[in-house]
Amino acid sequence: MPVIEFLILLTVLGIAWLISPRRWRRRVIQPVLIGALIYGVATSPLGVNLALTGLTFSLPQDSGGAVDAIVVLGRGEDLRYRRVELAKQLWQEGRASQIFISGMLDAQPIVEILKEVGVPGQILKGESCSQTTEENALYTSAILRPQGVQKILLITDSAHMLRSFLLFRGFEFIVLPYSSPMPPQWSSQQQMIFIVREYLALAKYAFTGQFKQRPDSGIKKTDPEIFEKFSAWNCRIEKA
């Protein structure tokens, strides 16, 4: 809700409070007023920053050292271009010799954009099968782990990073988080909805045990099924 509209709502509720009987104040206006205040604070820039801090404060800091691969997770067109910028920047800094992109709707477009901005096609790999964050981790592991990739720089938005970090760590990657910011064109309300969804997804993943450590033997058992899907869907992105 824009600030002006929120202030108008508070003004109307304040007038209603003054002219209403006491029982209406207690039963109707007071709950509505409290709800409006909570909503206003929650969807303000301050509320968004506080909610986002809850998702990011426990993440490790990037050490600045070299890694085996830069892994970019797709999350839609609005979030795509800043990830491209970060991946290119980190590659130019010599942090890794390859960039891997994961995500059904984003992997191929991100590869093409990276080529357009000067990143050599031969260092780009990816998969466009994954439809969930867990599949991002599973399919990335299926391709990169056999190549000896263990330490990665993980690029996704700051709200999504904690869930992604925990999942990739569960597949025995050493993960250095590198968060991209929220799209500047998004309102505080849009950002808060995005963040709340992440809290709910974290709770679901934790409750269903999706953050558990997967031993090497457990990962390898799923490989035949994964590679059959890669072949059937033709969604593995190789050197170009």
C-alpha cells in the first residue's frame, strides 16, 4: 500500500475511533487499526530489511578465494540480469574457471546473455530441467560432482539464499554465498510477499527433512534416473 493511501486509511480509522461508541472501538475499529499498523510496518522498507536480515544473518561471508565453479540459480526474468552481472564480475576476477547455470526457464537465457556480455561460451554449462530449488541442487550435483567440483560460489537473490545454501550444503558442496539484490522496480509489498514465501518454504523444507546431508552413495543412486531425464528432456547445456 502506498504511503499516502496508508496515511489516509489511518486518518479515516482515527476519525471513526473518535466518533464511534466505545463497544465499536473495542470490537471493530481497534482490531482493524492494529492490523493496519502491523501491515504498514511489515511492508515498509524497514520491515522488509528486518525480515530479510532474518534470512541472511547466519550465512557465511565470502572469503574471496578461488572456487571450482560459479553456480547461478534462475528465479525469473526480473532477477536475471543482476545475476548475469555478478557471474561475469566474479569470473573476470578469476574466482572460477567455469560458470554453471541451473533452472528450467532461466538457464538457457542466462547462458545467452553471458555470451552477449563477453563471457566465453566454452566456460558455460548448465541444466534446464530443474523446477524447484531442491532440483537445482540435485541436478547441479549430478553434473558437477563427478567432475570433481566441490567448492562453489552460489549466486541467487538474498531472500532465496539461505534455503539454497542449506540444500547445496546437503549435497556436500562447500558453498560460498554471493547474494544478488532484489529488483529495484519491486515495491516493498512485492518484496515482502517474496520474503514471506521464503520463510514458508524454509519451514516446509525443514519439516520434510530436505536439508539433510546426502552421502555420496545416496547421491549416486539417483544418477541414472537424472541422466535419463536430461536425455529425455534435452535440457543439459554443454560447451558452445
